Amino acid sequence: MPPQPLGTARAARAFFGDLATSDTALRQLLHGLPGVDQAGAEARAAFLATRSVKKDSKLFALELAIAMIDLTTLEGADTPGKVAALCAKALRPDPADGDVPHVAAVCLYPDLVAVARREIGDKGVAVAAVATAFPSGRATLSVKLADVRQALDAGADEIDMVIDRGAFLSGCYGQVYEEVRAVREACGEAVLKVILETGELATLDNVARAAWLAMLGGADFIKTSTGKVSPASTAPVALVMLSAVRDFADATGRRVGVKVAGGIRTAKDAIRYLVLAYETAGEEWLHPSAFRIGASSLLNDLLMQRAKQLSGAYQGPDYFTVD
Amino acid sequence: MVSPRTSTSESHPASRLEVRKTYKLFIGGAFPRSESGRSYPVLAPDGRLLANAARASRKDVRDAVVAGRAAVARWKAATAYNKGQVLYRVAEMLEGHGDQLAREVAEAEASTIRAARRAVAATVDRLVWYAGWADKFAQVAGSANPVAGPFFNFSLPEPTGVVGVLAPRASSLLGLVSVLAPPVVTGNTVVVLAGEERPLPAVTLAEVIATADVPAGVVNILTGRSAELAPVLAAHMDVNAIDLSGAEQPDRAELNRLAAGNVKRVFASDDDWTAPPTLARLRAFVETKTVWHTVGC
């Protein structure tokens, strides 16, 4: 059992005892969280990044990372054809090798969910939609909820929502909380991932607060970024979020997943996140149900590194499918 | 034989500590040590220690291929005239480093300084010869083909991509440049494994190339154990062609087999490096593109 930060469990209990979800109550809880030592988080993340993963462990990590991918396309130029190709790749990442696991999900804009649903059917890859006025989240709640319902009606299994960063940064925690709650209700059985967009949150303390807010609101996953803002996912941010889900699980017994997204392009990066998850949250998080990696070009690098492990020869992109 | 050590200590007080050069790798325009941190002693033919050179690992090969691949688009798109100018520039810079290179060649090959100077001069001339082909090769290797229709039909030599080069073991500078220049002048990028026993002139050549407007990554030079590095380069799926001229005869079959993994172009020729060059090496690393174009009126 990892050491429990002082006050976290007490604060959570206090919150759950307090039915009012006022700004004041939330502020009391969130600002009562133990402060994040930024230099310490950076040093810890940098230290864990030096861990060397070789041979069988590397092969295991590569295949696990493949199984954790939310294969993503979020471009204005997305077409049904491109989505169909993406789905084919999600189901069978390496056409030449059936031993490669399929990815966890495809992640798309809501209007393309129907196409993905048709392509994937019930073959085990989830269809995730970014909803709630992705990526900025600047729309009224009713528009956001309509966005979510539309995606669900089209067959989405998972919803990636964005929080209202403007409201969060101006201290309107109640509003952010209510939005997450409302989307949670609209989702029903669907998996809800809450995007914190940590690149806009300024401090690691804010990241921890937003993570708690999202988890209290009912998130199944907390997700680092939309991929549209720089910096996207960074190791210290992931470290803070992984600590938050661990503390939350200790305080409430509910395991919330983490999704890192944005700028993760190499197998080496992916493995570093796995090390971070293992060391920070624990082994239970090393599963697609609790850790996801949002990416597109990463998949090919994982496939190439896997082929390198199996054949011994360095691979080239000419022999792997595009997108 | 003229030794750099004696001449340095003669011109300075005896108390001065020599500042010796670290012989490093040349990858993507930078001079890293091997990622493995290893080095190996380079000995003169008489057994004297000349220097320690970086001993590249397979990961350095990987990094060099990545650098070479990244440089392909730009170098391929450079005009033939520009490629020629860049190679002339290398020749100019080489001329300026003549003394240093002659010294290193003399030490590496246990030749007289006079013979080494002749080798350096021949190397400069060889570069100039290949540089001149930059904007002439397409006329010789390409063609305008007669077709039965209102079309122009052209066949043009195009670069193959990333070329792995095993440099000759004996001829440390002239041989090296003779295998390095042809793939570069035809628009390829190269990853060169310098001859294992005589790598020092190759490192100095890298320093010349780095200051001669050759875009980063077009030429990458590794020093180390051939037996360790050559199979990695030959098997690398992102290398498009390989020149095995520097491999020993008994090793070539296995390297050929590895190169077949992604159907690399394989070239090997036991040239006399002092003999006048031919077009064979220029033709080895190009592929022919044929285009049709309607005849305008």
C-alpha cells in the first residue's frame, strides 16, 4: 500500500458527508489537498524515465501499450474513408501478424461515430467520441449534453468530455462539478473520460484539484489533454494524476483510470508512461480498463519495435500501414 | 616519419599539456560519442597506440539511419547544381586540411608522408571528379525514349534513399571517399562504417564534411567493430541499399542474405582505388523513373 498523503482521506470523507456541492465546500476540499511538490514531481518523473526495459519485459510492455491505445483521429479533414481505415487498423494493427492484440478503442468526433460503429460492430474495440464542444468546451451545458446524447445514439461506448477550464480557473468549481455530473448522468452505462487539458491549468496543484473534481463528478477515466493544446501530456502531469487516482481509490475504493494523450509518438515514451503508472498507481492500473494512451502515430512505432524484438532487425516505416 | 606529438612539443614549452582530439562518431551533423560509452584503441600497423576511437553500437547504427532518413527529402530535392557545389566545397575544405589528413593517413597505413600527401591529393581530385558528375549524370544515365504516340517519354535516375556503406579497410581516405562520394552525389544519404583498423582519417573527414555545407544527416560516419555493426546495417529494414566493398570476401554472403530481408540494392566491387574511377558506383545507387508527358503544340 503506497503511503497516503495527509488529509486526503479526511477531506474526501468530509466531502461525501456534505451533500451540498457548493463552490465553498468544493474549494475547501480541493484546496485542502496536499500541495504538489513540482520540483519533486519533475525529478521523480525524470528518474523513472531512465528505467531500462529490455527483452521479454519490453515485448510485454509493447503489446500492453498496443492494447491500451485509443487510436485517435481528430482532424477537420477526417472522412468516413479515413475512419474506416482507422477502424481496420484498430482491429488488426499488423495485417501480417495476427498475434498483435487489437487496440482498446478508436477515438473520433461524434459525427463519425456511426461509421466507426458499422466498421467495428461488436469485435471488442470500443468506439469513443469526444463530445461537449471538444476541444475548447466553450458551449452551454445543453449544447454539450446534446453532443453527448448524439454520440451515444450513434453507438459510442465511451465519451471523452472536456471540462470548462475557464470556470475551473476562475474558481467556479461547483459549475465544473455539475457539468461532469450532468454528463455522467447522460452517459448512463457508457465509459466517461474527463479531459482536464492540463496544458491550460498552469500548475500541478491545479492538475490535482481538477483530477479530484472530475473523479468526484463520476469520471471513469481522467485524461490529460485534448491534443490540441501545447504542452499536452507530460510525465510530471501524468505522475500527479496517477497519484490522484491512487489516493482516490484509497479513500473511496473506486478505481478511476488515467488516459494520457497528446504528443506520445514513440514506443519509448509509451513505455515510460507504463513505468510511471506501475510505480505510481500500482499494478492494477496496467490494464486497458485503467490506463489508456491516446495516440495515432504511436501505434506504428510500437509495431515496429515489436517486430524488432521478434526479428532482431531494425524496422522501417515502409513495411507498416499508413494511419 | 613526422609525428604530430614531436612537432607540437617543439613549438611549445615542454611543460605544456597536449590537448588531444577525441575521435567521435558523426551522426546527423553532430559529433556524439557512442551511446554505449565504449571506445576502442586504434593501433598503427607497428602496434603503436594512435588514439582511442568511439566504438559504435547497434543503437548508434539505428540513430544514424534515422538521421539519414530524415535528410533524404531535402538532399534529394536539392538541385543537381547545388549538390555539385556542395561536393566541390568538401573538396576545397579537404585541401585545407591536407596536412592533418596526410599525417593521419601516413600513421594509419604506415606509409611515407609523401605517399600520404599523394593519397590526399588523389582524394581531393576524386571528390572533384564526382562533384562534376552531379549535373551531368542524369544526361548519361537517363534517356528520352521513342514511343508510338504524342508523348515525350523520359527515363531519369532517382536516388534510392538511405545507403549503407562499408568503407574499405586498407585505403583509409582515398578508398573511403571513393565509396562515399558516388551515392551522395546521386542524391542518396549515407551511413558509413569506417574501416575498423584505420578509422581516424574518416573522423577527420567527418569534421571536414561538417563544415562544408553538407546538410546534417546526409553523411553519417560510424567507427567500431565491423563484425558487430555490419550485420545490423545490412538487416536494417529502413536502409535501401548497401555497398559491401569494404566487407571481407567470406562475410559477404551472410551480409547479402541479411540485405535480402527488404531487397536492398547490394553493390560490391574490389576496386583499385588508385585507378581512375568509372560510372559503376554512380549507377549502383539510383533507380530509374520513367515519366510520360504529352507533346504540347
